[in-house]
Amino acid sequence: MNRRLQDIRDLGHQRYEIMKERVAETKKFNEMQEAGQMEKDIEFLSKPIDHLQDDALILAQMRRQKIREKYLFF
């Protein structure tokens, strides 16, 4: 009986370690995705929008506002 309980504990520990690795990998992936998105956002903010008109200008202004709010650039 003790051997079976030990096997169950070992299996649980293995699963826990695997989940910790997956969480770390997912966190690293998410950080890389966020860094890429931040680069795209900064690039968008650096482009002029004064040549746009009507709906395109409104959409660009809205996107700029959302980016500023996202990174707290008020």
C-alpha cells in the first residue's frame, strides 16, 4: 500500500513540475508577445496622422488614445 501511495505522490509531483515548466514557458512567450506589440505600438505612435481625413483620422486618434491608456502615457 505504501508503495502505491508513494507512486501516486511521485506522479503528482511530476505533474506539478511539468505544470510549473509550462507556466514558465507561457509567461516567457507572453512577455515576448507583449514586447513585440509594444514595438508595433511605439512605431504607430511615431507616425504622423495629420494627413488622414474623416473616419481614418478618427480611427487613428482612437487607436493612439488606447495605446496611451495601455501604457499610461496620458
